Amino acid sequence: MSPRRVVELHRQLAELHRELANALVEGDNFADSNAPPAPPWRAPPRRPVEPPDDLTRARARAQLDRLGVRRP
């Protein structure tokens, strides 16, 4: 791409940026007025928390023992 083309594109981008900034300052949201409203956001369903099985507890206990953590 030629340097002149890059300069021209940069000027166009700066002009569009100014127009957008002016529209936002003026509160002109014409572009958004035709868009349908966004659906309400819903959090994904939470998975039930399963208690750890005996093997997992034993591994965790062994790791804590190796680290020197005292149990109450």
C-alpha cells in the first residue's frame, strides 16, 4: 500500500472518529434506534457442588501432611 493511500485512510479514520465522538457527545443514538433491544443477560445455571469422595479427601490430607499443615 502506498504511503499516500495510508495517509488518506488515516485522515478518513480520524474524520469518522471525530464524527462518532460528536454524535456521542450530542446524544445522537440514531444508529441504535433501529436496533432491537438486547435480551436480558441470564447467568448460566449453576452446577450443584458435589462433596469430595474419600479418595480425594485422602489425597488432600496427604498433601497437607507433606506440606506440614496441622489439622485442627
